[in-house]
Amino acid sequence: MGSLNVHMPDELRSYVDDRTKAGGFGTPTEYVRPLIRKDRDEAGQRLLTEQLTRGRESREAKGDVKALFRRVQAHVDRVERESKKAKPSRAKKTRRPKGDRRP
């Protein structure tokens, strides 16, 4: 796995630290990672919307548009179900008393 160093003003760093603690994340990296994934997913959705709009406006579309959108929606639903199955549940870590060496 690669690493990335991010330089930011103290005010932003303080915000990230506060959000990390408030969100139950162990490190700032754990807080930032889902934000980047969300941005990536939203960029993909914007691209898909742009392409569908361009296709619709091109007047070159053939076939039943409603049937196409039903197939697209079914595909999106299937991908969402599969991605939810693939994501491991994120159990909150509990701290043990100092000196506790249980596995």
C-alpha cells in the first residue's frame, strides 16, 4: 500500500483531528480514506450522468429508452448489493486495560 503526505494549515489539521476522534476513527488516515472513496464514486456518477445526457441529446439513440434505463438501474442495484457484501463490517475497537495481554 502506498502512502501520501498531506501538508495543511494548522486549522485544517485541527479539524481533521477533531473529526477523527468524533467519528471513532483510529487515525486521520482512517478518516480521510472514505472521503476520497466517496469523491471517486461521485466523480464516476457525474461522468455517467454526462455521458447519458450527451447520448440522449444526440438523437442517435435507438430502441426503447425506458427499457435501457431499467437495465442500467438493475445493473447499478446489482453492483451496489455486491459491493455491500464485499465490504467487511467495521467493528469499533475497544481498549483493554493496561497490562491486559489476552489475545
